[in-house]
Amino acid sequence: MEALNSIVGAINGVVWGPLMLVLILGVGFFLQVGLKFMPILRIGTGFSLLFKGREGQGEGQISPFNALMTSLSATIGTGNIAGVATAVFLGGPGALFWMWMTALVGMATKYAEAVCAVKYREKDELGNFVGGPMYYIKNGLGAKWAWLGVAFALFGGIAAFGIGNGVQANGVAQVLESNFGVNTSVTGVVLMVLTAAVILGGITRIGAVAGKLVPFMAIAYIIAGLLVLIINIGNIGHALSLVFTHAFTPSAAEGGFAGAAVWAAIRFGVARGVFSNEAGLGSAPIAHAAAETKGPVNQGLIAMLGTFIDTIIVCSITGLAIIASGAWTSGESGAALTSLAFATSLPGGGHLIAIALSIFAFTTILGWSFYGEKCVEFLLGVKSLMPYRVLWIIAIYFGATADLGFIWLLADTLNAMMAIPNLIALALLSPIVFKLTKEFFASGGKSEEPGGKPAE
């Protein structure tokens, strides 16, 4: 096991090394420039379309609003609570700055992903729209690139059990045991039952649950986080100063914080930013492909809000709460660090984080179950859907009760390996994205052609 651990660790060091960071930030920046910074300038348009998108306006299984909530259900999770804290613990306050940079370029990446997902989606044997990187690679790039789509689906189908299942179930089990004394086995069984009740109904039921649960939990967490910031308002200026200073200069050791180089701030800021908002991973477009949308650009404008909401709003509140409260020098890491930041400012703040993390992780399990099954469907066909769902439900128990040190490492590695084929495809398909966007805005938003084609 030690040998396997060291092998995966070595691969992780390569795939999350300088090349990956350049690839993620580079492709995102290239798309942002090619789109003339439209994703940043048109945030208001995106929110307007989101409000109108509560009802479906085209072919698909779920409304544009529920498609975004499904993708947010998978992204607003442990990354926003434990991931941000881990980035600050390992990279110092400057890591938050690099999370912001990842999000700003990631908005263009997420926009392009959704445009391609709707443009190149197709119908499966059950009559449902399916899409995502494997489909826009197959239908957009042609047969010579087919292997790239297969690689993405393979990495995605396996990675889902790590990032979207085991890591989430383990996070819930650990936080409920430490805060409320709930046995991890009990948590595992309860999570299995709740998950089964939702995912056995497919994307329609997942979308309906996400559409109700995600807005509620996100707003509740944001309000609690803002209260922590208000209580520490005198320290906000200093916190922001630390974020911008340590983004470009090393963080000195302080209290229980061991200090961090600038490279650590960049590496962990970008890695945890991607882990949180998933821009570039290729997961979110799988949900957006199922949207009842007018066309690719409409859904792209809604999809890009996922990165904005997840990182610029939710992760910023977590990060600033950790820094402004002074908890970042405590020596704690992960969810325990965020819990400490809230507990020192709000009565019962630690329990609040425990509950928030549990709900966030549960919805992440739902969202990623859909991503994983669509990857497997691409490889093995619709006959694989029900066995995959059953296996997914069983895996939750093992995730909740096992030691997940190796699973964390494997999930992190496979995340990067999902991103590589997706980012290559987005770069190659960028002329199509630019063309569709230009036509859309030139016509005042009336030139949209619904995406989708029959299965071949």
C-alpha cells in the first residue's frame, strides 16, 4: 500500500505541478480574452437569465435554473469549507488571491464548457439529452480525438467515487462524530438511504432536490459568514492586506502557521479553487447538457454564474472569516479551521459549520452521482446506469467509515487527469464558442439554435 501511495503521490506532484496550473489558468485566460471579457462584463445578464430560467424554455429534462443548482450542488461542498481552509493552511492568506484569479478566468472556462455541452449534446436510448466533454470531444472534434473523450469518461467515472462520494461521506461522518457524537456507521447508513431516495429517480429528481436545497443552504451559509465578518469588521482591512501581500511575497511563520512560499500560495490556491468551483474539470457541463434551454449561449451565461457564486462569494466569505478572525495562525486545518473561525465569533458557530458541511456534502454526493453515471453511460451504454447507482449507494457507507487519506490523494490526482482532456478540447473548440457568442450578441440574443442531435 505504501508503494501505491508513493506512486500516486508522484503522479499527483506532476499533474498538479506547474504545467497543470499553466494549463488551467492559461486556457481560462485565453478564453476570457477571446470572449473580450464578456463573462465578467455580463454577470448581470447571467443573473437575469437565471431568474427567467426557473421554467424550462426548450428541449431537455430540467430547467436552466435547476441545471445550475445541480452543478452548484456538486461544487458547493467540502471545497468551500474544508478546501479553502486547507489552501490557507498550506499556502497562507495569499492562496485566497489565487483562488480569486482561478475563478475570474474560470468563469470563461465554465461558460465555454456549457456552450459546448449544449451545442454538441445528443439523445441517448432513453430519449434523454446527454452531454459533457466526452460528447463535445466526439461530436465536435471528430474520430481522431475520440480517445480523448474515452479518457475523460474513464477518469470521471472513477474520480467521482473519490471527490463526489468517499471524500464527501467521510467529511459528514467525521464532522457529525466530533460535534454531535454520532457514530460513523450510523451516518453512513442514513446517507445511503437519503441518497438512494433521490438518485434512483435520475436527473429530474436530483434537479428538483438541488433546486430547493442549494439556494437555501447557500444563502444560510452566506448570512452566517457575513455575521462573522461583521463581528470582525475591524480586522477586514488587515485580512485583505494579508491576502494581497502574501499572494506575491512569502508568508512568515506565525503561531501554529508554519509559513509558506509564494509557490505554495499559487499551487494550493489554484488547486483548491479548481476543487471548489470545478471550472476546467469538465464536470458541470454534464449537468448543463440536460437543461431545457433556448440554446448554447443562454445556458453558458447561466453556467458561468456557478464559478462566481461558488468562489467569488462563498469561498471568499470562508477565507476572509478564517483570516479576519485570526484562526489561520492556530495550526488547525481543513473543516476544523473553518469551524474554529466561526466558533470564536458566533455562539454555536462550530455546530453551524458541522450542519452546513453535512448538507453541502450530501448535495455534492447527489450531483456527482449524475456526473459519474453519465461518464459510465458514455463508455458502457444505458444498461450500466442502475448498477452504477446501486454501487454508488453502497460506496457511501465505506466512504463514511474508512480512513480516506489515500482516497483524497487519488481523487485529487484523477481530478487533474479529468481536466487535461477537457482543457485541450476547449482550446480546440474555442473558435466555435467565440463564433456562437458573437452571433448571439449581434442578434440581441435571438439567433440561438437549440443544441442536440440524435444518438448515432
